[in-house]
Amino acid sequence: MGMKIAVTGSSGLIGAALTASLRADGHQVVRLVRRPPAGGEPAPGNTAQGNTAAGINTASEVRWDPRAADAGNPPLSGVDVVVHLAGAGVADHRWTAGYKAEIRASRVVATQALASALAATEPKPKAFIVASAIGWYGDTGGGEVTEDAPAGKAFLSRVVHDWEAAADPARAAGIRVAQLRTGLVLGQGGGVLARLAPFARLGVLPRFGNGRQVMSWISLTDEVRAIRFLLDGASADKQSGPYNLTAPNPVTDSELTAALLAAYKRPNFPWLRVPAALLKLALGEMSTELLNSARVLPARLQEAGFAFEYPDITAALEAELPR
């Protein structure tokens, strides 16, 4: 039997793929969007009429922007699960003070607002599946970490810590909450491959820094499969808390570069690299996203019985690279 699932961030790399997967299996997907909904549906306001369940039963899009004065609360009565993926792109801009505030607000403020709306909804959704990130762990020097490791101390680690805590109103209301600590997502149409693949295709993709930093990644296919596993798996009612959405075989930056070049049958020049000092000069604090090293393992996913379709980098790139 199909579920009714509300999704934020549905136009992003992960959200678009997830939405297509859910709809293909007969689930009703309601996209919570910041712009006015397509098709002229009225935006839910702060009136009783604007917050009735009827609107979400008929519309495929509902406006919801937690920082807009006229957005109100989304009408979520009758929704089985909410998947919250929206957030400002961490690698989209240099980390100025203003953009760091945007990164935090788009995650922490938005998640808390949505969790509070869910807590007040009757009947309540069964689950709240919330995006998170392996930025939780920070730079571990390449050391292995699983979900029980503490949060790091850097900016992004603090954001992720507060981001996960922002879901507490839903958890306190008895809604199952699962957090998706996602690594680098390898998929067509966006993410890290959109940035690296053009250089690999030309044979000029460099290493970053010394190239020894560990990159914890996941194919887009397995990212969507893992979210679906936490949504509708046989033991989904028990699956709560943080899950590392990362493949079981992390690679170094050098290994990722070599695999990308091999996928495009281009020569590998190990000497071609961008020094760490130059990255820090060009990108500022954001350079940590390219230089941090953490071997993040999907312990809880695998313990729950999830099997990766693409556990190694070569097969993942073969499946996911744009052609």
C-alpha cells in the first residue's frame, strides 16, 4: 500500500532522485517548496482554512518556507512520513560570515520549525527522516568512525550537531526520527561529480593537498536505496537516530582522482595537484571540505541488514558518471 510522503529539498540531487523512486513505486509525494506552488495552488497561510489537511491531499506541491512571515505551517495531517533534505549548499559559496549564517539557518532553524510543526500535527506522521552530514565527525586524521563517535569542534561539526538536535520536538512528540549522515554523493546531475567529472574528462583533474585525505562517499543509487530502507524496510519502525550513509570502502582523494581518470580512460598524473596552502588561500575555511580526512563507516546500516549495490568506487563511477 502506498504511503503519503512529504519531501523538502526535492529539486536537489538527492531529493529529485528520491522523489522519482517513490513515485515509481506508487507512493504519493508532496513536495514542500519555498516558491509559490506550481499549478496555482494557494500557499498555506496562518488561517485555519490554510492549515487543513484537504490542501495536502490534492496538491503535489505545498509552499513552506520557515523564514517567510506569510508561509505559516505546512498542512501535514494525513502524511505518513516527512523527509527533510533542504539546506543551503555547503560548497556553493565561500564561507563568509553571512554565508555561514545562511548554512546554519537553512538547517537548524528550518529543521526546528518543521519538527515543531510535526509535533503539533494530528494525526502525527510515523517518521521524520532528516538530512545530516558526515561533517559531524570533522577531521579525524583518516581514523575510522562510526555513529557513536562524538561530534568534532570545527564550524561544520557544530552546525551538524545543532542540526540533529533541532529535530528534538518531533522526537519528544513520539515521532520516529532518523538522521542521514551522508558523505560525498556520487551521482549524475550535481554534487561532487558535477565539479570533478569535466576535469577528469579532459585529463586535468588534480589531487587536492597531499591527496592522502580519506573521502567517505556513497553512490546516488545507494543513497536513495538507504533512505528508502529507513522509510519502508521491514524493521523501519525500530530505525531511529543517526545513520552513516557512506559506502563501506572509503577512498583517498588520490584514489578517487585515479578512479575518475581511469573511468574516462585518461592518463593519471600523480604530480598534478593543488597545494593545501593554495586551496586555503582561494577558498578560505571552505577548503576544509576538500582537505578533511575521516574514514566514516556505515556500521548501523549494515547491522540493520542494508546491502550496498555499489560498495566500491570503480563500480559506483561506472554506474553514476555522466556520459
